[in-house]
Amino acid sequence: MVLEPIYEQQFHDVSSGFRPGKSQHMALDRLWQEVMHMRGAYVIDFDISEYFDTIDHRLLREVVQKRVRDGGIIRMIGKWLHAGVLEAETVTYPRAGSPQGGVISPLLSNIYLHEVLDEWFVKQVKPRMRGKAAMVRFADDQYCCSNGVRTLSES
């Protein structure tokens, strides 16, 4: 509840997953709108394999600490990330990932992907495209579309 308002103001509209007032249907509608606005486009669909299981804890903490300075909140996030998982009477402690089903996992996922994917697309990819380009993301599923692509010799 404390982190969501801090990050909601900086998230790009390309991100729809697990955000207040956003849904998977809205993401699909936005993709349709983008393609129709471009009057047809190439669409690339990609999913980050095992994303929630492989988020690097150190990198995630670095991203969070860019905006959050409260040591108590940082420690609480660390406890969430390192909480044990009980499976078949055995407790394991993950070295990577964010527990799926954890109440903070969707927000941490959006914070990390905002930094490493959304910002990259908006600041690096989109300006280099010849035509119009857009990205729509729902959690770790992304769709990039464009009606024109620069060749390597033009970059």
C-alpha cells in the first residue's frame, strides 16, 4: 500500500499487468488500438521464461532503492524475497525470484520490468524505429508492434 502510489506515477502506459484500473482485456484492447492506428503492423509476442522464479534479488533491490530510501521497507522487501517455501514438508529459501501468489510479487515484478524493459523500449527502441512503434505489457508477457523497422545499416 505504501509502494504502489510511489511507482504508479512513473509507470508507462505500456504496462497493464496487476495495476489498479488495468486488466488483461485493456492490454489486448490497447494492442488492437495500436495496430489499427498504424493501419497494420508487425507484431512480436514474447514471454520471459520463468520470470517470477528468476528475478535477481540484488538487482531488484537496486532498482527499488532508486526510489525508496526507507530502511524498514527495504528490509521488509528482503524478508518477502527470502521467505521460506514449504513443499512436501521441506522448507527451501530461494536465492532468486519473487514468490508467485505473494501479495507484493506483482508490484515488485512491475517495478523491475518498468526499469529493465519498459524504459528500454521507450528510450532506446522506439526512437530508433523508422515508423510507429508500440509495446503493450501484461506482467511478463509483451507485445511489440511496428509498421516500419530500420535496418542495421541505417542505425
